[in-house]
Amino acid sequence: MMKAAVLLSLAWVPAEPMLDGDCDEHVELAESVYEINEKVTLYITEREDHVWFCYTVPEGRMGVLDLTVDSPGLEQALNLHVSAQLGEWPANDPGAAPAGPEDPRWWNVAGWHANTLRFRGMRETEQGRYPVFRSAHAREMQLAMGRFGTGVWKLVFAIDSHSRRAIRWPAEGVLEIAVGD
């Protein structure tokens, strides 16, 4: 005779978020939650040395991000780029951005990290082979206060910045958050 097995699922919430591209733990941990639109929610979680940003991505979208950060630890505002690759450059100098996928200026990140697009393979086309990426359900990044400083951070999120459906948030001005206070 077979006995039925019962599986118990215990809800475990870490003390700090995992940088895994999933916002689930931020629902419990976030100090601030912003409804950017009906499909995108931004969670901001701060702990002793780091700040995490996690936002949900509409179905079928990639959630590529260009985040402008102006903070006390920086000499000038930076653009932090998250796609299949990570990069940073002065926000007021778009010409400093990597020019293509093989540009050595990619991966010059310091004091921050994010989950990148998820590679799914290659597609053959008449123009050649191209990478295929899996759409994301969330995008997450972690910034160190040691690099960006404490005090007021001024932020602008450009989500799906590479597409005509880009979301700039806030629509005007900047989001100011007090960090480390």
C-alpha cells in the first residue's frame, strides 16, 4: 500500500536580496515600492553597505536598463547599463558608451552588479548568426555605498531603453532617495 507524501513549503526570506533577477524577496524586504505603471513595479531595498533595485518586466520584454545615478560618492553622474553586458560611462557623455558588442569598454563596472539577459542560443538568418535571449520577468541590480556614497542619490530609470517602448521614470525630473542615513 502506498502512502501519500506531503510536501511542506516553508516561505524563506533572506536577510538581504539574492542578485538573481527575481523580485520575490523584495516584496518582504523593500523599504520603498513604486508602481511605475500597471506592469512595472520598482522595489528599493537598502542594507548596511548596499542598495538593491529590482523591477518587474512586462511579459515578452527584456527589461534592458540605463540607470542614471548622481550620488555623493561620484565625481559626475554615471549611466549604468544592463543588458547582455554591463557597462558604465559618464551620463553627460553618451559617446563614451561602448560602440558595439565587442567593444572593450564593456564590463568596466566597479561597485555594482546586475543580472544580465539570459542567453538561449543562436539564430541563423540571411545576415548571419545572432544571439537569442530569454525574456526576463524582473531585472535586479546591487550598488555598493562604498562606491556611490551616502546621502541623497538622484536616479532616472530608462527601462527597455533600446526600444520604442522605453519607459523613462520618473517621467520628468529625478527620483531622490536618502541612502545610509
